[in-house]
Amino acid sequence: MAMEATEIERLIREGLPDATVTMRDLAGDNNHWHATVVSESFRGKSRVQQHQMVYAAIGAPMGGILHALALQTNVPD
């Protein structure tokens, strides 16, 4: 069972309320996603810490129903 982009976005925004999230389907199968996440809460954090914050926001589905998520994280300009 695939996870819809809108559900991934919702989970990220719940965990990072100020985030801007852009989703892209990498394979056209609703199963391999790329997310660009921009959040002020990333400021001063390493890239690894930023990604961990996104994974924590997604929670249990990460590594289960959602197994393919490429991430790009940034702070706002």
C-alpha cells in the first residue's frame, strides 16, 4: 500500500508547523517520493539533524508504509 503525498505533507506540517513542503513523485507510482522541506526550525542544525526532524515528524510510517523518501531540507532565505 502506497502513502499519498498529501498524507506525507500533513504529517510533516504537523511536526514542523512553519514548514513549506513540496512533494514530487519520483517513479510515477505514488511510492517513491522526494520532499523539499523549508523550515526556520532547521536553522543552526546539521543536515542530518534536519532530516531526523522530518523523519520524527512522519513517525511510524517512515521505514514501513513509506520506505522511499528522498529529502532536501533548507532554511528560508
